Amino acid sequence: MKYFFCQLTSPRPTFMIDIERGRAATHGPARCVLVGVGSAIAFGPVADPQGGYGVAVIAAPEAAAVRELSTHDPVILADAGLSYAIHPMPQVVLGERPQSR
């Protein structure tokens, strides 16, 4: 299994403005399904003072599988200008997985 760092960015520094929050209502549950099947190791919003973004660490056999997942994300399908940058992680240290909240 390979691991990938995925960064979801907005075309604006004010990530998740009201219209995007509505679209994100389906984004979160879609990511939770990936956690349930073991593909998503972690995901969530990042409160960066320079501008927020979303992050996910995904386990997949190849980068093509991660690109395929990202194209079906509801916030990408909404065509609101958000995009993913997907980067392979050459090394990953996994601890015991905490229970999700």
C-alpha cells in the first residue's frame, strides 16, 4: 500500500465561504466513507492563518486511484474552483489508529 498527501485548495484565501459550506455538506460524509473502508487515514480542515485548506492522507495502491477518488468528491463535482494537489509520501509512520469522533 502507498500513501498520499492530498491538499484541497480554494481559488480564494477565504476557504469554505457560505456557498462552499453548502457543498461541503456532502463532502464530509463522502470522506467518512473512505475512513470506514480504510482508504482515508485522516482528513479535515486546516486553520492556516494564511488561508484555510483541506487535507487528507489516503492509502491506495497507486496515485491513479487517489486521483480517481478526488474527481468524485462532491466539492470538485460542484465546479466551484476548488482543486486537489496530490503528493506521494515516500515514508509513513502509522501509530495506533484512534477511534473517530
